[in-house]
Amino acid sequence: MARPKLGEGDTQRLQLKISDEELKAIDDWRFANRVESRSEAVRRLCQIGLQVDINISRLEGIMDEAEKSLAEDAQDIIKGAGAAPSKEQMQTFFMTLIKAYMRSNDFVHDISQTIRDSFQKATTFREPGQMNELLNRADELEEAFSKFRVLIEKGRAKKEVHK
């Protein structure tokens, strides 16, 4: 007897072999998120994985671009802060700071939007462990921003000295 064709609303069975550790992780996630069945937990975890997969390379690209750009901006700021400033040099230095700040805000916005897009559909099914890689990258970005903030403060201090 041939299998019936499935309509759009129908589901299909999937046989799968997984380790005891993987099964325990699925069950732990299932109970933590109050999911009725193992199959529903696996389905939801697949949805989360697909959402992450769609946007992770986009997010990595944005973060790599942000890190590179902020490093370049920091070098420009360091060069500008080291000179004995004339009024014109101070204006140029100030504009460099503003541009760097605006670019960093754009990157933060792009990163935040990508993260929101990645997890919006699966928000209620998230497991904190699945976000570890994203959080580690966010920590790296925060470290870059803190270095950038220090440079801005140094620039402000030099500006005060030269008033």
C-alpha cells in the first residue's frame, strides 16, 4: 500500500538516532520550557536552530565589520589626540569622534536588529545555552566599545588642557 500524499497542514514522521546525552538535553529543555512532548520539543528546537542559522552569518559579518571599523576609528582618534591642536585640528578631531560614535551606533543597531530577527519567532522557546556564542561576541564588542570610550575621555581631557 502506498503512503498517502501529505497536504500543507499535514506532518511527517522522522526517525532519528541520538545519544543519551542529547536526549537528556532535549528532555531538560522540554521540562524547563513546559513543552508537552519530546517530538514537540525537537520541532521547536529545530525552529530555533533554523532561525539562528538564517541570521548568524549576517550577524558575524556585522560584528566583524564593526570590530574592524572601530579599530580604524580608534587609530584616527589616537592620531588626532596626539597632536598639539589648533582650532582647525580640534574641529577635525571632534568630527572624527562624532563620526566614530555614529558608526558605532549604526553597528549596535544592526547587531541588535539581527539578534531580534533571529529570535523573534522562537522567543518563547529559547534556551540560554543556545545564545552563548552570540553573547561571547557581544562581550567582545562591549570590550571594543569600552576601549573606544576611554579614547573619547582622553580626547576630552586633552581638549580641556588646551582651552
